Amino acid sequence: MEEPSREQIEESIRILKDNSEKVVVNILAALLIWLFGNLVFVPLAASLNPETKLVTSMIFFAAFTIFIINALPGLKKTIDALSILPFKKLVRKGFTVKESQDILRNLMYVISGVILYLLFSSFLVIFHPSVSGITLILLIIWIFAVFLKLGSILFPKFINWLLR
């Protein structure tokens, strides 16, 4: 059974320690902005008039986007570091460490992308429902491409499992 080297594990832990604080602060700030914007200020602005609702939504969308953009590089590093740690379950199933990292990393990317879409969609619908729809279509195409990439890893294992 191939295992990641001690240096790889220590590097992953170091990356988690270095990036986790900034990522958590930015994501929590973005979530607070999202909560106050969507649950308090946008409905309050909608009670005044549609233009106020749109302007308020744009302000909260911009603030939310700034915090998410600040969190994304650290989030990517954190996901990459986390993908090396729970390798043993997949390695026991016959995957190499590189394959298990690719599977876990891409699945965490997809989950993060879906969560980000769900958070952004409430703002996008206010601008125009088509914007949210186009974003969803692009997300689905991206998820399909990621699963095609994972298929090159999973399909041979699936065939071997069927032939046993």
C-alpha cells in the first residue's frame, strides 16, 4: 500500500495551519453579509420600491463577492491539503495516493462550487432570473467536466470490480 510521505503530510498540516484562519474569517464575514443582506436589508428595501431593492442587493452582492474572492486562494490550498489526509480509505479500495487525492480534491471542489452557487443565486435572481439560470448551466457543465475527469480514474476500477 502506497502512502504519502511524512513530508507531504507535514506540508499539508502546515498549509492548513497557515491558511485556515484567513479562510475562516473571510467565509464567516461573507456569510454574515449574506445573512444580513438576504434576510434583513434586501426585504426591507423591497418594501420601499424595486429600485432600492436592486441597489441594496448590488451593495451586498459586491461585499459578499469581495470576501469570497479573498477566501478562494486559501480555500483552494486548504482543499488541496485536506485531500491528502483521508487517503487510507480509498487506498484500501485499490486506488493510488495520487488517484485518491484527485478524487477527494475534485469532489470537494464540486461541493464548494455548489455551495457558492446556492449562496450567490439569491443575489443573482434579484438582478434577473436568467443570470442565475446561466450560472447554473455553467456550473452543471463544469461539474460534468470534473466527473468526466474522475471517470478516467474510477471507470477502470469499476470494470475490474465487475470482472471479479
